[in-house]
Amino acid sequence: GHAWVPGLDLHLAWRLDGLSLLMALLVTGVGSLICLFAGGTMGSHPRFGGFLRGLLAFMAAMLGLVIADDLILLFAFWELTSITSFLLIGFHRERAAARAAALRALLVTGAGGLALLAGLVLLGVAADTFRVSELLTRGELVRAHAWYPAILTLVCLGCFTKSAQVPFHFWLPGAMEAPAPVSAYLHSSTMVKAGVFLLALLTPVLGGTPAWEWTLKIVGATTMLVGALGALRATKLKKILACTTVSALGTMVMLLGLGVPGDAAAMTFLLAHALYKGSLFMVAGVLEARTGEKDAERLGGLARRMPVTFAAAVLAGLSLAGIPPLFGFAGKYLMK
């Protein structure tokens, strides 16, 4: 890596292991498809060029986050994702609800980011390195350190706010004021997975203790239930999908708290969820664009008029339900 701040031994360094590669492929692969989808549904918008620039800026920030090999560099990209998502959620700036949703998301994730910064600085000092690749080999040193409880608390706060865990989950359903491509990309496939990614990345360093396991299991299980109950009450298409996303994120966090078998299940579920939930958000976007209706209770009889959208919705829905041989089945099967 290149020296970034030599006096503080900070470097522009990159790493690519299995977890980072999975996330990088999600960010770039799903992101490319979302850009094509955005062109089809929003191409005529007068500010489409600015929207696409914001989407690509977010993609670059998210890619930097998942391959950064320096804790402070990782944090810089972490905050860039919050800033770019603020601009994307509030894209319809003429609507008060969109502006409020963007501000709420920025305040929650921004406050969590400050906690994360403190946690990462303490972590780097306790491990005597800010390089992630070196840090992963010093778990015993960190877990035995007097600062471990503070590091765990601060890192979890940062991850829980980003991944919409209880009690910070309220910002995600509100962010559905964003255009459909933003919901499909940021709020199902990438940004909300950043907290899950960081928890998985730091499992070798912070995991394996009762405090880690019980924190993740309790918060994850609570979030899973709260999200599921919210989805049962919702009637707007994107809000139903947002609440089920909150539930799925809680499931992933809970699985990470279960240890090694749960880690594999969480990562498989993360990939499966990104694929089917991104598809369902795009279906919701197409329905909203074609019919002008957001409420699921007022929609019906569209299968013959929109056969391709219908087929996509059925396939994604079956994957969500865990029906074999679709990939969603593998994600659900490993959770047993």
C-alpha cells in the first residue's frame, strides 16, 4: 500500500479475501444491473445524469469499504457510503417526506459512524496495528485487552446503526421514499449489508466471547421479529420489502452470533437475500412506474398485462420462500 498519513502509519492498502470478494462481486454485479434498470425506469427524468453519478459514487465508496486493508481507510469509505446514500434517498428533494427520510438515515448512520471511529481507533491501538490483514491474527491480544468491552460496544453500535438493527431499525422503512433503483441497491444488496460485513470481518478478532455471542444473538433475533411483525402490518409494496429486509438483516446478525456454522449460513443467506430482494424491489419499481400505485391492496390482475414482470416476481418470491432448486433454498437450508 501507499503511505497515506506516514506520521500515523496509515496506508492506502487493499486486500481481497473470500469475504471481500463476495461483497465486491455483489457491489459491482448487482450495481451494474441496477444502473441498467435505472435507465429503463428513470431515463427520462431531467436529473437522471446526476442520479447516475450519485449511484456510481456510492458503488465506488462501497467497493472501497469492502477491500480496504486499513481501519481508518475503511472508516473513510464507510462514511462516504452514508453521505452518498443521503443524496440518493433525498433525490426527490421537492418532497418533504424524502428530505426527512434522507436526514433521518444520515443522522442515525452518521452517529453510529462516530461510535465506530472511536471503536476502530481503540482496536488499532490495542492490537498495535491498523492493517486489517495483520489485525485478524491478533484476536487473542484484543480479547484479553482491558479495552475489549469498550471496543465491542462501539463497533457493534456502528454496525447495528448501518444494518438497521433494533433499536436503530426505524430509518430503513422510511428510506423507501428513495427511487426504486436506490431501494433495490442500497437497501437490499449493499449499504445495509455493510454492518453485517464488518461484523463478519471482525469475528476472528472480537468473536468467540459470551459478550459477542449474546449481543449478536439477542439484537439479531429481536430485529428479526420486529421486522417480520412490521411487514405483516404494511400494505405499501416497498415498505413490505423494507420490513422483511430488516428481518433478514436481523437473521444474519443472529447467525453470526452462533459461531462458525452460523458464519457460513449468514454469508450464504446474505448472497441469496441480495439476489431475490433486489429483484423484488425492481419489480415493485416497475409496478409503481407503470401503474402509479404503491399500495399492494389496490393492485391486481396485472399478470397478463405484464408477463415478464410477473415471471420475475414469481421466481424471486419462490427464492425468498426457500423453494428448491432456487438459490434461496440454500440460504434457508443452512440456517436449520
